[in-house]
Amino acid sequence: MKSAQNKGYYEFFCPVKTIAGEAALEHLAFELSSIGCKRPLLITDKGVVGAGLTAYIHAAMDSAQMEFVGTCDDVPPDSSVETVANIVAQYRKLAADSLVAVGGGSVIDTAKAVNILVSEDSDNLAKFSGAGILKHPLKPFFVVPTTAGTGSEVTSVAVIADLAKGVKLPFSSPFLLPNAAIIDPRMTLTLPPHITAATAMDAMTHSIEAFTCLGKNPLSDAYASAAIKLISENLVATLQSPKDKQLRLKLAQASTMAGIAFSNSMVGLVHSLGHAAGSVAHLPHGMCMSIFLPFALEYNLEQGQGRDVIGELLLYLAGPEVYAATPKDERPEAAIAEIRGLRDELYALCSLPRTLSETGKVERSQLARIAELALDDGSIIFNPVEADYEDLLKLLERAY
């Protein structure tokens, strides 16, 4: 990867149509009909239904005289092979011809997996696990995200748990990308403060790691920097005015931009630690991202790498006036201080933890296992500096 970057080589790919705004949902039926879809199946979860969000979807479809052939709303927070199989059976029984996913990362990943099986006319999901296995376009597929964090609506990956075997099946293919992402602020108006904050910090981490890790390129930098700026300027304001649709829309757009950025440049150490802590202590992903972000950046700085790049973050985190007034050699530390300041504000507003101990769910005895798992996580390959077990353990002690 380093040699490719030294030669100035990179690839950038995002064919997903984005439909955004306060009336974005009303365009869904047209998008379906424009490619000949008449029998869409809705995939969502109980939380989305309970929050009344699917009512907006149905109203938008009714106004265009189109209906879903059915609704599958039993997707759990961590989807499984069994969940996918049940929805595939419904898709076939109802003779559906397309999929609409309304929800967060688990719902979107589930829909991607369902699309694999119904398109490939198969019941063996594991057969398609890995990268580059899919060779043909899949069925029409549309996504309406209900959180502003994962960016799953514009990423070409999915993860589904095989509970019987105790493993998680990863999938990676450009064919997993939806035809379009519908970004409507009505979908995130009911998010509680702590979830709003955690998912936004997930998007912030996607952006910052996309901007600072080895796979960065000029196009991903453009999306990442724009997302960092949007989140920095609007997250606290959104928590203070949670019903403001324009603020919600800005965070949702930032999440999508961040998804485009990191899917084209990858992530690094923060995600390695977050994946590991989520597995060992069952912490929410966005919370892990918020906790580990400043500690990982500090580790990279201490190793003498990325000072200019991390310093450039200050422009998007604090604005041009602060950036210009800060001496160049002080900008990296100032950028990390901005992130810490934002986390302090989030802790004051909604008690989003800043350390592992503040979660109340992590024992110090678990740090060794988290370090072991993080070392084997694929994201660590793209971190700008290497880290061994002892390095990770020290970092985790700081974050504790």
C-alpha cells in the first residue's frame, strides 16, 4: 500500500445516487418505477417501526400509488444468517422484485445479504463471503438510513453473524452498493441524544481516519474534510435543537460523505481497537470510536508520523481563523485538543463516555484481550504507523 501511495496511484469509486432533502422520501416510488420495479419488499426493524418512521415511507409510497408487497421488521441489532434466510423466504413467497432497507447498519447489511441470495438464487450465504466473489449485478436495492453515522448506504461491505458456527461472515463487492441512498432528515428526528452523539462520532472517526491513514487520496480527502467540518459545526447544535430538520440533514449528509471517504481510503487503529472492544465488552461501535479517537491520534503523533496531516485537521475542526492563528508546529496537538473539547461537550450534554472506565462495562482485566484482537484486525494495516501488542496495551491503559 505504501509503494502504491508513493507512486501517486489510487482508486475511487462511488456509483450510488444520493437523493437528499426534506422531501427526499417522496422520490422513492419514482426511483423504483423508473427501473421497472413494481413489487418492492421493505426491510426494517422493530425500533424503526416503533418510532413511527415507516409511516413516512408508506405515506410517500401511497402518494405515488405504489405499495410494498410486504414488510420484514424482525432484523436484530446484530443480524444473522437465520434472519437473512427468513427474509429471503419471504422475498420469494411474495414474488418481490426489489428491496428497500430502512434502518441503521444492521438493517442495511441484512438487506445486502438478502440481495446476494435472491439475486444468485442460492441459500448458502457463506459461499459468497469474502472479497470479489460476486460477479454479477444484483436486484434493485434502495436504502433509507435512520442513523447519521455508519455510512452503510454508500459502502460496498456487509457483515452477517453465523451464530451456529460462532463467526462473522464479511462480504465485500461493488455489487453490494444500492441503486440510491435516500437521505431525509425526518428519519433521524427521533434519535435519542446519546445515539445522535455516538453515531456522529462514528462518522467523525470515519472521516478523520480516511484523512490520516495510508489509503488517503485527493478525492477521499475532499469528502472526509467536508464531513469533519459539517460534524464539528453542527453536532452540538443538533443536540441542543434535536427537532431542527436542517441540522439533522447536515449530520446525515456528513455521515454519507464520511462513508464515501472511508470506503475509498480505509480506516485504521481507532477501528481496530473499536472492533476489539465491541467484541470483548459489547460496547456500541460509535461509543468506541469516540473513546479511542484522540488516543490513537496521539499515538500516531508520538511515533513521529503524520504531524502535517493531523495538523491540517485543525482547519476543519476549528475553522480558518483558529487554524491561521495557530503556529504550524502546534496545530497537531491543537487539533487533538479540539476533538477532546468536543467529547467533553458531548459528555456534558448526553453522558457519552470519554474513557473505557466511564462506560461502566469494561474491566481492566479485559484490556489484554482487546489488545490481542485489535492486533489481528484488518484495519490496523492502514494505520500510518505500526503498533505491536505492548503499544496497544499502553494505549488502552491511557484510554481506560
